[in-house]
Amino acid sequence: MGVLLAGYEMTGGYGGPPILQDCTITAEAGQITVIVGPNGAGKSTAMKALLGMLELSAGRVELAGRDIGLLSPQERVAQGIGFVPQTQNIFTGMTVLENLQMGAFLRADDGAEIIEQLVQLFPVLAEKADQQAGALSGGQRQQVAVARALMNEPSVLLLDEPTAGVSPVVMDELFDRIIEVAKTGIAVLMVEQNARQALEIADRGFVLVGGENRFTDTGQALLADATVRRSFLGG
Amino acid sequence: MGGFENSLNALVLLANFVLVPALAYGSQLALGAVGVTLIFGILRFANFAHGDTMAFGTMVTIFCTWALQSAGISAGPLPTALLALPVGILATIALVLLTDRFVFRFYRKRRSPPVIYIVASVGVMFMLNGLVRLLIGPDDRKFTDGERFVISAREFKQSTGLAEGLSIQTTQALTIGVAILAVALLFWFLQKTRTGKSMRAFSDNEDLALLCGIDPDRVVRVAWILAAVLAVLAGVLYGLDKSFKPFIYFNLLLPFFAAAILGGIGQPVGAIVGGYIVAFTEVTATYAYKQLAVYLLPSGWVPDGLLQFLSTDYKFAISFIILVLVLLIRPTGIFRGRVL
């Protein structure tokens, strides 16, 4: 399986000085790819660049080998990129089921089959189907958010700090689910603050510093690297 | 007169002068406030032109009613305006879609802050204000015809033998009936249909709705159409129940806003509850309770005054007080809407 989503030598920012400098990120089908790095390293920015949420002054973004650089975020979603923002990633005033239905908005059918499959992965979806999503716990909300993004059957799933603000137990549970998602053949790319735990489940890791690639290797190799451990994983 | 009969008379008195009028007025406010709240939920600004949109739609309906009347067409016991209503609604839908296209869309593309929209809507308000006065004039117009009462006070007195009569006007019954029907349809639409759900999603979290592939132009269009339909319904029912006067319709903006904010802006249920609360507060605070005291108190105890808290001239003060209190004490409103 090859590279599905890739941003090559991306340079750009939000209008001011560029945040990304010559930054390359690739995600392969069926694998978990993690972007880690210190605060302000441009991790989320790199992910947003892949989704088309900022203008790049240089570099290119490809989905399955096709240049998607000129497409809007909405068009990229329609092309098969699922995105779960870090915050405000669910419709709080709507039920869990309605959240999933909104995720299926671009589908020709109503997504009932996908919901059945997703319930296997996230049992909470069935248990709380008619509850307001805003009333759920942090971990449950994240599951709804991920499931919402999966409703459109994306080939790539982008997760912006999926474990921000949840307890370590919930974090492990979420990572287990994310592994399951990757096993279905989806390319999972996530930005993570909990670098050590994230690299443990990662097939590939990108360590960014100052918007540039510092280290790129398999998750295990990065964890074993003394410099990476000392500088970014707290020893 | 026995004590029991006195209590019955007191009850009928309250029903006749407070309950029925406030229910009808509350229904009119609810329809208007839901329109304000829908536009706020989707376009995120308080639409100051809503009262005048209502006046425009009612004006078109009145013109059409006159045409029907002179052609000898009537709706039997019901007001002829009901037949003219679809024309008023279509004209108003065209009007709001055009103002959106030529005024609000410009600011939407520029992603202007809400205050810019509000000021633009004040501009639209003044334009409509002038347009309506040019076309139909500033005067008071009555356009109610058909059967006047469902139950008249005289019939009620004769059949019950009570001193007090309860009258229910056709327009009051019609107002309450149409409001229930319209609100039921609106909720069915918002809760059960794909388009309705996409509107709630857009109102809930715009960025995520866009990521789901929801078309913002379509959502905005449907919101304007719904607001126009509700505004014309509210305006025509108010005009049938009372009378049509452009200035009064412009003034109705205040109780609309009070109702929408009290209920929680952006929340349709809240706007309806808010509409009835504002109406009941207004009617109960401006009603003269003298006669009620006559029925309920021993004869020597009845005071000389009218027992009226506030003159009806000051009824808009009620909306203002509600608005200020809500914003001070609970800015999110009853149903936790957004904060303006």
C-alpha cells in the first residue's frame, strides 16, 4: 500500500510570516501516522494545510497521486478526506444519531449501513443514539466526532489532537479505536500532544520543530532514538 | 348573587379580557419571534427589518384582498384575506431573497462582523418602511370581513345565564389555530427533514456543517423563506385581529426581540414560549382589575381606582423591561440560546 495523502515541501501560514517551512508529511493507507513536536511547531498547521485551510506559498498536496492543491476544504472532504477538528467537533444541540446523519450529508444514501458498521467499533453510538451529543462525556464526544467523520467513508482520516483533555484511561481506549479504524484500510493522520503514547501506536512519526521536519521515522525508531527522547519526550 | 356564581363570573371575565386576547396576541408574537430567531440562528444577526417585512407582506395581502372583494370573491365565514395570503407570502419571499442577494450576500462574502449586518438590516428596514408608506399610506386599515364571532358575548350570556360574557372572535380562533399549525409544521421540518436538520446543524456549528458538505447558500435561502412565511402569517393575523398600520408593525419589532431573547435567541421553542410570556405579561399588566375585584371582594372592600398596573399606552415598556431584565440576569434566555 502506498502513500495516500501527501504534502510535499509545504511553505505557508495564515497571512503573516510562514509557519510551515519546507514541511513534508505523508500518510499511507492502513497506517497510523503521527505528527508530534513542541508547542508552536506547526503540527496543527501542517494538518490544516493538507485540508486546504491555509494558503501555501510553495509545495504541493496530493491525494492518491492527484494534485488537490486548488481544492477548497469542502471539496477535499468530498474527495475522501475526513477531518476531526480539535474543538467544536460535534453538533452539541443535536442527537448522536443526527450527528452521524450530518456526517452522511454528502452520501447518496442515508448511511444506515455505515452506522451499523460504526456501532461495532463505537458501541456508545448505539447506547446514546437519541441523546444530545453535547451532554456526553469528553471521551464519548470524541468517539461521536470520529464516527461523524467516518460516515462519508473517507480514505484518509485527519485527527487534530483527538485525546486533548481526556483522562489517560480514555486516551488508551481512543487509541485502541483508532488502531481499529486504521485496520480497515484508512490512512489515519493525527496530531498529538501525548507524543510518547501516540508514537507507541504509530507506524510512522513526523517530528516537527519550527515548522520544519526534524525527524521522520517509524514510531518505534523515534521512541528508541535518544535525541528524540531527550528533546521531545521528556527523557 | 351567590359566591359560586361570582367566582364563575370572575373566571369568565378573566378568560374574556385576558386569556383569549393574550393567547391570540401571544400567537402573533410567537410567529414573529420565531422568524427573528431563525434568521439569527442561521445568519447570526438580529434582523431589524423583520417588522417591516411583516408590514410589506401584510400590505400585499391587503391589496390582494381588496381586489378579491371588488371581484365579489369571499371566503364565506372566514376573512377574504386568507385567500389573498399566498400572494402576500410569495411576494414577501421574493422581497427577502432579493434583499439577501443585493444587501446581505455582499457582507456574507466579506465575512463582516454581526454589527455590520445589523446596521445593514436597519437600512433595509427604513427602505421597506418608506416603500410600504408610499404604496398603502401610513393610515390605519381594517380588512377583516366574514363572520365576526365564533362565540359572541350575548350568546354566551344567554346560554349560561351569567352576568359576564365570553366572546371569541373568528380572527382570534383563526390566529391560534394557524399559529399552532405553522409551528407544528416548522418543527416537523426542522426535526425530521434532511434540509431542516442541515439548518439546525448549520446553526449549531457552522464550520463543522461546512465540513459535512452542507451548502451554506441553500441553508441561508431556506431560512429567509421560512422567516418570510412566518412574518406574513404573523402580520396578516395581527392585522385581522386588530388592524394594519405600518408604524405599529415597525413597533412590534420590540416585543419580537424581547420574546426571542427571553426564550434564548437561536432557539425556536424559546421564541414561542417567549412570545406567550411577553403577551401575557403585557395583557395582565395593562388590564384594569376593578370588575374582577367587584366579583371577588366583599362589597365594602372594592377600591375606587381602576386597579390597572400600567396604562395601555405604556405596554411597550413591558417588552423593554423584560428585555433589560433578561439581558441583566440571564443573557442566554430560558432555553440557553446564544448571547447577543
